[in-house]
Amino acid sequence: MSVQVTRRAAPADDEVFGKAYDSRIVARTWEYVRPFRLHMGWAIALMVTIACANLAGPFLIKLAIDEAIASGNVGLLTLTALGYVLSALIVWLGTFGQSYIMSWVGQSALFNMRRQLFTHLQRLSFNYYDNMETGRIISRMTGDVNALNEFLTSGVVAIASDFFVLIGIVVLILAINWRLGLLTLSVVPVIAVATHIYRSRSRQLYRDVRTQNAIVTGHLAENISGVRVVQAFAREDVNLQNFDKVNRANLQTLLKASAFSSAFNPITVLISTLATVLIIWYGGQKVLQGVLTVGELYAFLAYVGRFFEPINDLSSKYNSMQAAMAGGERVFELLDTPPAVQNKPSAYELPPIRGHVVFEDVIFEYVPGRPVLRGISLAAKPGEVVALVGHTGAGKSSIISILLRFYDTKGGSITIDGHDIRDVTTDSLRRQVGLVLQEPFLFSGNIRDNILYGKLDASEEEVIAAAKAVNLHDFIESLPFGYDTEVNERGTTLSQGQRQLLSFARALIADPRILILDEATSSVDTTTEKLIQKALETLMRGRTSFVIAHRLSTIKAADQILVLSQGEIIERGTHTELLGQEGYYYNLYSMQFRYQELGLAHNVFGGDEDGAPPASLPTAPAAPATPTPAPAQ
Ligand SMILES: Nc1ncnc2c1ncn2[C@@H]1O[C@H](COP(=O)(O)OP(=O)(O)OP(=O)(O)O)[C@@H](O)[C@H]1O
Ligand SMILES: [Mg+2]
């Protein structure tokens, strides 16, 4: 278990350093905001009011100094003081109203976006999930949508307000004294250039920090989840050394980043001090010459003091805009991904079926050019049990995936009672086909909910009947909370065998005409095994069943066994017939059956997990007398 420290760089997908403005994405986002445009209008009106009230402050003080104090007008002085209080009140109330409205708008818009994403994710076909890690999908639902949210709630209006304030200040200082105004504005390019340099350099540094963080976290996660192996192999010291390396690299990057920002902050202070000095030096002379009043000089200083705030704010908003654009791009890309499997415009509801399934020369590939099923033909009459056997990777699971139309095939046809599955709606098809997976997935909720998953409107009697039919009722009753016992995704409260029985009950209650079952390979004790066998018989009775079989008992009971190898059916028949042929199946059987009959292993075919003899199944048909052993893939 060697631990590589370099491989876990943050995926390129997570990078947020792209365009800060993308009209396409803004237009798409606007569609979500449009329903709330009236609110948005209010927020903008408030923003303008706040900015005006803000800008009025220094002007009022100038009035107080130049008019009221100079002429000893106490009434005017009181009035300006009251005006100042009023402007502060307006700023306070306005800010409250504006930020509340904007977060309301942002959250409501993104509530709808999340809902749309969720709906879309449920519709996307399996091929999307085959190629996408869960973590990335979740980060789109959360991180990317949040980036957009932040931009909408605190970004849009703040940016508009910053611009508004900047323009207001420029106009005001030029109006007070245009010469002094121009002189002051001469530092703006310096500030703009410095800020730009700082931003681009720090962006790079913080990207490194994030990458390093991801490496440290990944390292930590691996060591925590693999702690048993770490201890079993006494790898603690080596792993600590490896961890030290990544941890130190992380430290160095962080120090570099903080040294940089520590160096930059004093520079902005320096520049704004320079502007102040210029104003006092030049403006002071103008006051002495009588061209400028003291009040005007004060107002100048106050306005220039407020000038740097929006500039700083704008440059920090730049990053959040980049994040929002990148987030939006990924969200919309996901929303624009069409499901690979779609209903035809002319698709009709599959009428209630009897369960006559026919595959005709079906060709299927996950990756273009690499067929995994090559010309599969089969026919299952209503009520028949078809067992699929074959080496791991032979294509068994693929057959059931295309029967449920999780993927579309490349050639041939699949019909149910004569209806081509591509002509009917996927919903009506899947509703009539029950699927029991190898690893039953339990949803968080109680046992009853998990059985009801198969038929939401089932009555309590039906739930109990289903549980009884699979011999799970007595066990459930023995639990302190009975059917109300909470289970979770991993089904920790239930044993593996019990989870299987539960998934049988779920399938049974749905009462599908066609049943698809991927038999679990894991070993359970003999009593549970018997229970499961009986439950299986109940489950399959009267339904056309496709079983990826690992149990000898299931295989023996099947009406037809299809032996798959490398995407082709190489033998077919009943257990007795196939044994008589003394071919591939005969080999599999004679090599493995005695272990099962001795009760040593439950999975005859395919991979084994629990101490059964190593699978030495031929990958291609072999002559009965000279089986060619091949390692399990
Ligand atoms: N989602 C996928 N994308 C690409 N290739 C896949 C995918 N799923 C399966 N395959 C490939 O298709 C082939 C058949 O796989 P399939 O899952 O049908 O085998 P299987 O017979 O069910 O094996 P097992 O007994 O191990 O479950 C394999 O070679 C596998 O690598
Ligand atoms: Mg499989």
C-alpha cells in the first residue's frame, strides 16, 4: 500500500479562475431571477438611496463648517446634525432592506435551480453516472449553486452600488474643485495597477493553497479509512513521513501566500496616504489662497477616504464573480446534458404484460467500438426462470441493464409481449419489471418505508404479507420497534441476509410480471441460505425471471440456463441437458459444484469473496477433458 503524495491534485474541474463575466451565463441566470424582477427593482432603488445618503454625509459637514460655524448659525448647525443622523438612519434601514430583499431573490431563484437540477439528475441515464464521480455531482448541487447564490445575493447589487458610489465621488470632488479633483484622481491608475497585480498573483498563490489542502485532506482521508490496513502492516512510521512531506509543502505554500498579502496591504495604505498628503499639501495652499474653503477641504478628504473602499470591494468581488461564472457554467452544462435514453415522441404506455421476453441478435456497447454483448438472442416465455451464468465480465449484468433500458442497444431488438422496448415509455416499462440487486440498497427511513418503496400505496396488510412471504416477518416483529425500526443506507441494523430478504419483500409487493435478480455472492449461514432459497422461490413464482445465478439451487431449478462468455451465449439448456453436453457448463459445474454441495461456498460462478476455492474458470469454451484454467479477472 504505497502512498503517492502527488497524485491527488485538485481536479481541473474545481478551478474557479476563469472569466469574470460571461454574458451567456448571466443571461441563463437571469432566467431564474426574472420572476423576482420587481423585488430586484426595489433592491436597486434602495441601493441608490443608500449611496446618496452615504455621499450626503461629507457634504453636510462641509455645510456645517462653511455655512453654520462660519456665520454662527446654530439653527443650521442643528439642522445639518439632524441631517447627518437621518442619512445614517437611511443607510442602516436601507442596507437592511436591500440585503434582505436580495438574499430573498437569490435564495428563491436558486431554490428553483436546485429543484431543476435534482429532477434532471434523476432523469439522466446510467452512462452519465458511469463517467461521473458522485463527489463532483454533489459539488455541482452545492458548491456551484452556492457560488451563484453568493453572486446573486451579495454580488450584483454591491457591484452596481460600488460603481454608483465611485462615479458619485468623482462627480462630487470635481464639482468642489476640479483641479484638486484631477490631482487626486491621478493616484487612481496607480491603485488600479497595484490591485490588479496583487489579485492575479494572489489568485495563483491561493490556487496552490487549495491544491495543497486537497492533497493533505486526501492523505488524511485515506489513512483514516485504511487505518486497519495501516496498522496491520505496521506502516505508521512510513505514513507519518509521507504525511510530513505533504504537510510541510502545505505550510510553505500558506506562508508564501500570507507573506504576499501582508506585504500588499501596507502598500494600499501607503498609496491612500499619498493621496491624503497631496490633498492637504495642495488643498491647504488653496485654502490659504482663499480659493478653497476649510469645509471643502474636509469634504475632499472624506470623499477620497471613501474612494478606496469601493475599489477594494470591486476587486474582491472579481473573485466571487469568477467563481459564479465557473459554477454557472458547470451547472448549466449539467442541465444541458440530455439523458442518453429518452422516450420517443411517439412512445406509448406499455400495456399490462404477461412477460414474454425476446432478445433478437442484440448488440450492445458501453464504449463505442467495444461491444460487450455480441448478438444475444433469447426467448423467455411468461413465467419461465432464465438463469444467466458465466465468468466475471461475461456480460450478465449488461443483459439485465439493457432489458430495463438503462442503456440503449446498438443493434438487434428486445421485445416484451411483442412491444419493442424502445417504442414504449421507460416509466411504463420499468414499472412492470422488478429489480433485485446484488447489494440491496436501503434508503434511510424505517423497514416499512423500505418495503413500501416497491409500491407506495400498499396497505399495512400487504406489507406484512410481503414480509411473511419472504420469511422476514417474525424477525421484524422481534425488533423493539418492529416495522418502525430505522435503517439507513448501509443497513447497519440488518445483517446481509436480512437486507436481501428485505429487498425481496420490496420487489414482491410491487408484483412485477418480469423479475430481474442479481443473486448475491456473499456467503450467509445455512439457515439464512435456506430462508433465502425459499423466499426466492416465492418471489419467482409465476413471473418471468432473469437471474444472474450464483446458487446451485437456483440454477438447477431454472427452465433454461444461458451460459455467457465474452458477450456471447455459448451454451443453453436445462441443467441436465447442459451436463449431458459435457461442454463449458459441465466444466464450470464439475469444478465448482462439490464445494457448494458440501456447503463450503454459495457462489458457483463468478467471483467469490469468502474463502471459496480460487475461481479457475475457463474464459472460453474448452474441451471437457482438458479444461484450461484461467485466473479470475
Ligand atoms: N459502465 C460500464 N462502462 C464501460 N464498460 C462496462 C461498464 N459496465 C461493464 N462494462 C464492461 O462490460 C463487460 C461486461 O460487464 P458485465 O457487468 O455485464 O459483466 P458480468 O457478467 O455481470 O460480470 P460479474 O459477474 O463480475 O458481475 C465487462 O468487460 C465490463 O468491463
Ligand atoms: Mg454483474
